[in-house]
Amino acid sequence: MARAQLKQLKQDALAQRQPVLSMPEGGEWISAARKDAAARLDGMGLPTRRDEYWKYTRPDALTSAEPVAASMDGAAHSPVFDGIEQLKIVFVDGVFNADASDDLALEGVEISRLADAAAADIHWAKDIYGVLETRGQTPVERPLATLNTAYANDGLVIRATGTAAKPIHVMYERTSETSDVILHHVVKVEEGASVTLLETGAAGARGNTVTEVSVADKAAFHHVRSQGRDHNRQLLTHMFAQLGEESTFKSFTLTPQGVMTRNECILELTGDDAIAHVAGALMADGKDVHQDDTIFITHDAVNCESRQVFKKVLSNGATGVFQGKILVKQGAQKTDGYQISQSLLLDEDSQFLAKPELEIYADDVACSHGSTSGAIDDDALYYLRARGVPKRKAQDLLVLAFLAEAVDEIEAEDLREAILTRIRIWLDLEDDL
């Protein structure tokens, strides 16, 4: 297709979506950021199925004027991190619920709503809000993230000044079949500080969430997310992060079900000796299930490490997508970049679409990527069945073992065990283990 035709399709998609959007009011700093994003969006348009970057995932549900109605079946979710000390923050259909949330005071961390921070004419978030999202537009445009920056009316603004006393747990709930939610979070981890962010549930019937994370020198950011079994939701998330010297960024996402889910993570390692790990596990059952993980990690410093570990279990015609890229810039010597994406296909109708990439402009690096698809190992299945394990349970045990490599990327033992327990429950294994 000619470039001019594709640009026109993008502009047509934007013309369809834009009339129902309203830019929130705010102070000088955020108004400038929102207007800049709106201007950038006008130049980009919105993605269409003809975009190379959306080759495997149709963006129609995310660009339509109104969300596709999503029934409430499976929308309610039981707590994943019960028993773990935490600070709970609840959003219902994209609206902050103060009554269901804990007090936002937490030792080592300052937390406020984006809506409150936006009312100020000057705020520290000015240096991050829309800034990291803008940096993440090169070399690939991500217009739905830009749309979020322009039109998000709430979210969280978090600044870690020390070691957070406990994890911050953002709980998303929905009560509407047509909630159309745009949330934007900003996280700043000061030098030497550390914080853990937990997320559970789906923001709305259609959700567009952006999280921008600035990790300073010797700081650490940990993120664990479970997107819930809200089957009919359409969900898009972006996480943009910039890492300083000797900093750590680790993120894990568990995605069970969902007719359309796309999680993007765009990381920039700009300080020497930085570490970035991104991992995900998918359990998808049904021909209408489509889940996409799209990762872009840029190494722009010396002696940095990155890992991408993604495992997807697909059955009954489900589709899983992985697009992962490691870009090593000139001068980023001694880079250690690792990427693995694997799928377990439980039937012949399911499919796994993978596009792993390496782009390297330095000569002293150790980078690798691999992608495989396969069925349940017959020998392993036979071994379990020969010892009296019923076929369904044996298969589920092998699924659990397959996903465990990705779950192992979670550093905190209690959080790792909480995710494994949730998977066991979904596999009906919890009573037996």
C-alpha cells in the first residue's frame, strides 16, 4: 500500500475516535503536555490493520468511537495478593474509589492522584509525564499511547524517596459493560530508592493505560501484574521506562483470557550497569482470545543486562503474539541481552505468532533470542500417567511447569508464590498441591 494511502487510513481512524474524546482541564504543566500530545497525535493518526507494527493484532476495537460492549461474565476477580502486606488503591471503571482504598500515606513514598497533581501549575511529574512516552515514539510510532497522554483524566503519581515500606497495589474493577477508561500513571524512583507496584484486574470494558517510570541511579522498580479473567474486555497497556546507572527494573505480567489484550513495554537503558527484566505468562482458551506482548529494549550504556522471558499456553483456537526487539546502540559495549518466547499449543487450531529481533551496533556484546512452539511432551505425559496421575491433571501439571520459568522472574518470593497459587487455582490443582 502506498504511504499516502496508509496515512489517510490512519487519519480516518483518528477522525472516528477523536470526536468522543475530551481533554481534561489542568494546570500549566500538564496542559502543555496534553496539547503537545494532541498535536503529535494529529500528525500520526491511529493505527490500522495495515500497519506493520500491528501486523498480528487488529487495533479496530481500540480505535472505534465506542467500545464493544463487554459482558460482566468473569469481570469480578478474587484477590491475588491476599495475605501480603500492601497499600491498596482502587479504581472502579476508571474512577478512583477513596472509600475502598487505603490512606495514601506510605513510608518512603509520596502518592497522589494524577487529577490532584494536574491541578498544580508546577509539579515534579512535569519532567516525566509525556516525556518518556515521547521518547518511546522512536523508531516506532505508538499513537495510542500518545492519545492516552493527551486525554487521560486520572491515574497515580508516585515518587519513591526511600525504600517503600510495602508494595503499592492498584486494583482495577469494572461495573459497566461499556466503560471506556484512559488512565495514566507516573512513577519516579529517586537515587537509591526502591518500590514495588502491583496491579490486578482490567481497567474497563475497554482500557488504555500508560505507565511512565523513571528509575534513577542505584534505584529499583519492581512490577507484578495479574490482568484477571475478565474474558470480554479489550485492554491496551504501555509501560515506558528509563533506567539510570546501576538501576534495576523488573516487570512480570500474568494474562489469563481476554478477547483482546496487548501489553507493550518500551525500556531505555541509559546508565551503565543497569538491569532490565520483562516477563509474561499467558493462559488462553478459546478461538476468540487474542493476546499480544510487544517489547522494545534499547541498550544505550555500557555493561547492561536485559532479559525477556515469555511463555504462552494456547488451547481451543486461541492466538498468542510476541514481538520483541533488542536494540544495541553504538558504544553500548558489554551488553548482555537475552530473549526467549515459547508457546505450548494444546490443539492444532491455536497459533503462536512471533517476531524476535536483534539490532546491534556494538561489537563486544552477548545477545541471543529464540522462539519455539510445541505440544505437550508425550514422554513426560506418559511418565505421569504411568504413576496413576489422571490425564487432565497430568497435562495441567506440565502446563504449570512450563509457565514456571516466566514466573521465576519475579524476585520477591511471596509475590512469586501468590502468582503460582493463582495459576494452580485456575488449573484446579490447588487442592492437590
